[in-house]
Amino acid sequence: MKYIFPLAVVIALAVIAWIGSAILGLQDLFGIVVPYAALFLFVSGFCWRVLYWARSPVPFKIPTTCGQGYSMPWVKRDKLEAPVSTGEVLGRMFLEVFLFRSLWRNTKTSIKPGPVLSYKSTRWLWFFGILFHYSMLLVVLRHLRLFLEPVPFVISALDSLDGVSLHLTPELSMYVTDALILLGLLALLLRRFTLRPVRYISLANDYFPLFLLIGIVSSGITMRYFLRTGVDIVAIKQLALGLTTFKPVLPADIAPIFYVHLFLVSSLLAYFPFSKLMHMGGVFLSPTRNMANDSRMRRYVNPWNPDIKPHSYASYEDEFRADMIEQGIPVEKELPQG
Amino acid sequence: MYDSGKIIPGLLIFVLLITLPIWYNNLSNAGQVKTPEPPDKGMLMGFTFANGQEHPSAAEMRAKHMEHLKIFHANAVAKLAEQKDKKMPTMSCMMCHGSKEQFCDSCHATISEKKVPDCWECHQKP
Ligand code: HEM
């Protein structure tokens, strides 16, 4: 039942934007003030969060090693799972960030009759995760056509590539990533609903981003393919460009569905820095991933260690010799005569 | 702060990417989009098609011209199939909207709309 509240919040956000723009005439609030505030919260919150993390020391060298580390020359080692140099760490980080490599290693534990304990690799999470993230990346990049003037060639090229195979008739002309992002999101949601262990650990703030993204995507798709009335893209681009050049203009008669879309996006931006979505920045700062497994080659010093000078027995005796002799403790060197 | 030599540049790159539209548009001096010319009101006013239907408003056409074109196209194809002489119908949008550059491309280029159907595979570009 932990999904009821976040679902209700997303529906409420959509209803607020609809009523605000269609009935109360608050277009300038939802079209100008809220997007600016959301962008400000997103950028400043993101920086604050990363700088906050950067201020935490890492006391120990804690890379996760999932393969043979560097040892004897004849032992074949795993450069990506136990990297020892900066280059190898960069390779590992690249695969983590771009291919979600640690999800690829996901295993499912079960007990078969016998009883036999079995581990099977399952890659559904990896698959739908990749599907969702890359579709989202493409959708956001394609949106730049609404935000950049003139539209750079790469952006319009993406637009033509995305959906070229379905481009035979006007009825079928659609973006492939629209279907894929929705598929990815619904599968990720279904995973939280159906797998019992995952359902048990799912909290409201796991469901909220999923519902919010589903809301954004479905309002976008509705706007593009179904509720076209009042969705004049040239006017919307005017609004977007006005926002980016700090001379906001508010074209009249943009449909409420657009304000719903924009308000949900603004909510996402504002929520982002304070949520688990910060894994976007956090993945780069994970010590278990970004440290080299070289603790047997280079000494790692805990950055908060106090500066303790070595204190040999000889200097200890030098310091306390008089007291030691007075107490009758044997000393190696007598007090100087005189 | 630890590793500031790596974290600060990384964060800076991120902020630059996120604010791309802001500095890009201000540097390119694009400022405002060129609003396409408002369609000549006099021309649209009271225009009715041969079948007695009124021409939809400009706002309606901007948002939903594809739906109109789809129906228009389907009707024309059906009519052509009925006709004995197979003479191409001459009634067309292009009789008034005589220029692709002016009526199609001015908006399509501004928003870089690439999902255009294959009208121009058969119809001549005016
Ligand atoms: C997290 C960010 C966003 C996501 C995931 C998203 C998602 C989508 C999706 C999936 C569509 C369907 C059509 C397509 O794929 O192009 C769409 C359409 C649309 N979105 Fe967004 N959107 C986002 C941000 C924005 C913003 C900030 C604006 C403000 C201008 C915006 C304005 C539009 C418009 C005008 C359409 C209709 C496009 C058309 O009819 O050609 N979106 N959106």
C-alpha cells in the first residue's frame, strides 16, 4: 500500500496544474515562475549535495573487488574487477556509468528441491534499467529542439533517426523512444509490485519518482499524439526561448495539458537533489567503484588521522629519565654526571 | 574538501551542460524565435470549401493540420478510386497556400520537426 500516497501526490500535481492553467488563469505561475524556481532548486541543490559528499573523508580503501586482483605475474588478473591503475579505474567507471555493469551481475538466489541452493543470474533489472535510461536520454536530447535556436544539426539528426523505421505513413510516424521509455518505466514499476522481496523493501520515495516519470511521459505522449488542440509548438518554443534568455513571454492559448507536463517536469527537477535520483551524481562519487584496488602497493592514509610523530623508546627514556630513576625503574642510560 | 581537483571540474561541466540552452541562446543572439507570419485574415475569412465546409481557424490548423490532412487525403483517394476518368482532383491546399517554404517550412524549421509524412514523394513541392 506504500504506493497509494505517492500516486495520489502525482495525480494531485497534475490536477493542480490543470486547474491552475485552465480555470484560475495562472499561466504565468506555471509557465514562468515555477520552471525558474525548479531549475534554480535543481542546479543549486545538485551542487550542494555533491559538495556535501565531497566534504566527507573516505577513511579506508574500500573498492569492491569481484575478480582476481593483481598478484604474481603468472596469475591472470581481472583488470576491470580489481583495477590497480587510474586507467583501469576509468575503464571500470565507464562501464558502470554507461552500461550499468554492476546490475549485469545481478543474481537470484533460490532453493530447489533437494534441497539445493542455486544462484541464477537475472538481468531483467539491467535490461529495463538500460531501456528506460537511454530512452530518457534521447527524449531529453530531442527536446532540445524546443530550447535551442538555431537547432544544432545533431539534435535534428536524432529526431529523424528516432523512429525512422515506423515512418512509412503519417499515422505510424512516431518516436520509438516514446514507446520504449513507457515500457521501461512500467516494467520497473511492475517489478516493485510483483517481486515480493522487492515489494517489501519499496518505500514511498521509490514509487514517487516512477509515478512522476510515468506522469511526465504520458502527458507528453498525450500532448503529441492525442490532445493536439492548443498545442502550438512554435508558441511553446517561444515560451521556452523566452525563459532561457530571461525575457519570458507567455503566448496565449497554450493548452492545459502542456502546463500539466511542464509542472510535473518542474516537480521532478525540484525533487531531484533531495531524493534517490541523486544517484546520477553519486555514481561518480562511489568509493567502492572509483578507488583502485592498490592497497598492497600504495599506502592509503586515512585523511582524518591526527599527525602522530613516532616516539622511540630512546626518546621516551630521554624525556622521563629523571622520574624513572627516582621511582627506581631501570634505565638504559644513566643521568649525565654532574 | 577531498578530491576537489576532480569534483569541482566535474560539477562545473555538469552545470554547463544543464544550462546549455541559456548560454547557447544568449551567445547565438537568437533571443526570440521568428514568429511565422500570421495568416492573412482577409483570405481565411469566410472561406468555404467546395463541400460547404468552413476553413478551420489558423490556431486549429497549426495544432492539428495533420489530422485534417489525413482525412483530406483519405477522402481524395477514395474519390479518385470512384472516378472513371482517373483525372487528378485539382482542389488543393496549395491553391492558396502556394509555397512550401512559407507555409510548411517556416514552422517546421523553427522547431526542427522531422516527423513529416511522405507527402512530397508523390505531390510536387510547390
Ligand atoms: C524530464 C524531462 C522531460 C521528459 C522525460 C519529457 C517527456 C516527453 C515525451 C515522452 C513526449 C512525447 C513526444 C516526444 O517524445 O517528443 C513529450 C512531448 C512534449 N514535451 Fe516533454 N518531457 C520533458 C520535459 C519537457 C519540458 C521542460 C518541456 C517544456 C517546453 C516539454 C515540452 C514538451 C512538448 C511541447 C511536447 C510535445 C511535442 C510535440 O508535440 O511534438 N517537455 N515530452
